[in-house]
Amino acid sequence: MTTVTERDVALGDGRTLHVYDTGEAADGAPRPVVFWHHGTPNTGEPPVPLFAAAERLGLRWIAYDRPGYGGSTRHQGRDIASVAAEAATVADALDVGRFAVLGHSGGGPHALACGALLPDRVSAVVSISGVAPFGAFEKEGGDWFAGMHPNGAAELRAALAGPEELESVLAAGDFDPEIFTPEDHTALSAGPWSWFMGVVQRATAGGLGGMVDDDLAYVRPWGCDSGQIGVPTLVVHGAADRMVPAAHGAWLAGRCPGAEWWERPGQGHVSVLSDAAEEALAWMAARIGGLC
């Protein structure tokens, strides 16, 4: 059984991050580390549905609540790139040198940022259902909102309008279940990835600050370029994703040097995890070996 320990790590600016760690092997032997980057709105609890696979592969999970979620101090105005310094600080506090990064949904950009900005520490990157940078995508002639469910598009258009408009939209709490595919609903209602329901509830229990800051960061300049990534990278996306269309993943894969691209037919934003997450974790484990 995997045990998760929790602690707070202080940052130099007076903020704290709430950190999760599954620790070394039972015999004390070091294990390669996978840093989990959570979606929006989630807390940073490592993905319980992948614990058994991680144990088989001999991996250790580290994660933290992004600022404004759970036990981490809010950081208004943060960008995607700010994750790199935070992840490095957490790793230092846990005496971890190198680590791989895996992000789902809103965690995808944060995982890619770590790969781009921490070249001496990150050993591999996996992004699943991740959003592409708005400005760069549109500058190349793409429609960032194409294929996005109206609910999600309205939220992110509000982010483009500014924090006040975004806070108003989020406070209204309008939610159309059609933002998820039938496969997503099955994954969320039964089986291991129903775990998400509790994580989302805990993420929003303390307010919407973390969600506001995430959405603003997605549509503003990220502060990093995925083209800088020089380690093995895998981008995974469900072809039927209504929350973050697969075109986002394809765009990211095309701009990460040497990245592998897995587009999963018929899978949505969450169901793609049921379909591909264990396989992606094995892909990562094969590439990081004994690095820790």
C-alpha cells in the first residue's frame, strides 16, 4: 500500500507550498521520482489511480498544491513558468536531484515548463490533455477555441477579458455536463478515476483563487518555450476531448523537439487517462531508469 506524507515547504517570498511525497522504497532504497502536476481545479494529491502502476515500476511520487489551492499560499499574477522555481524548491527540500514530470490538463503546461526551464534536473516529460499557449497558437493562425465546448470557451474568453470578468463567470457556477464525453462521465462516475471528484471538491472548498490564477496564466504569455525541451517528451490527448481539443496537444507535440504524439481515438479529457495513463507512465519509467 502506498503511503503519502504531507508537509509545507517555505518559499523565499514568505509563501508556502503544501507538498505530497510517497517516499523511498520500503527498504530505504532511492527510487526515480515523478513530479505530478495537477489540473484545474484540483489539489496536488498524487494520482491514486496510478499508485499500483508506480509501485510495479519502482517510482516515487512528489507533488504540491499549486498556489491558491489546498494548503498553498495564493500567488496572484503567476505565470506558467513560475512552476519551475517552485518545483526546484520542493525537490531541494526533499533532497531530490533529478526527476521526471507528468501533468494532466492544466498540469500539462506546467510539466512542459519544468522540462524547458530545468534542463539539468528534468529527465522526461509527459503532458496529457494539456492546453497550448493561447498567444503562440493564435499567432500561427490557429483558432485556440475551435472544438472547445461553449462552457469551457466562455470561461477562458472571460480570462482574456481580465480577472474581474473571469471571477464573475466562475462565481455564476454555470456547468453543462456535455463538456465531458460519455466516456468521461463513465470514468468519473465509476472506476479508479472517479478519484477526481473528491480532488475537485477539495480544490474549490477554499475558494476560487487558484482556478482564477490558473485560467489567467493559460491565456497570458507562459514565460517559457516548449521548444527548449531537450529530454524525452510524450504528448497524449483524447481525440474526442471537448474541454481541451486535441488540436492543442498536436500543436504542442509539433513544437517540442523529438516529442512522441499519442492521439487516442474516442477518448475524452478524463477517459484518456483510463486508456493511456499507465502506458504513459511505463513509457516514462523506461526512459528515466535509475535517475533520481
